[in-house]
Amino acid sequence: MTDAGIPDKQARSLIGKWRAAHGDGAVMEAIVDCRARAITNPVEWIVARFAKPRDRPSAPGSFLESLLQRERNEELKRQRAEGVA
């Protein structure tokens, strides 16, 4: 985002807010996708991306999605073992 002229402090603050709201994986995926598409206004693009409902990952079977799914499965296993879920 700093390549698009956004000050470092502001970029870090935005990323932190997005991480809190959407999770690390979704934010990383959005940033990587934004960069790959050479978006000239990354903040508006990422905000719009998070505003859209996402029924499925952008790249089915992607490495990132498989990692996220594995984490979710492990968390569910832990919760079941503890009697939480």
C-alpha cells in the first residue's frame, strides 16, 4: 500500500483493523490479490472486497484456502475434545 502513496503508519493501522474484522488469512489473500491485479487504489479496492459477501474462496483449492481449512478443522477438533462444540 505504501507503493500507492499511503503512509506507512496509516497502512499498518488499516491492515490491523482489517485483520481484527476479517482474520489474517482473508487480509493476506486480499493484499496478495490486490497486488497481483496491480490495483492503483488498494484501500478502496480492499474495502469493497470485504463489503461483498464471499460464498467461496477466490481460488478453490488454493494453498492459502487449504491452510485456512486445516486450521478451522484443528480448532473444531480441539473444541470437541474440550466439550465446547
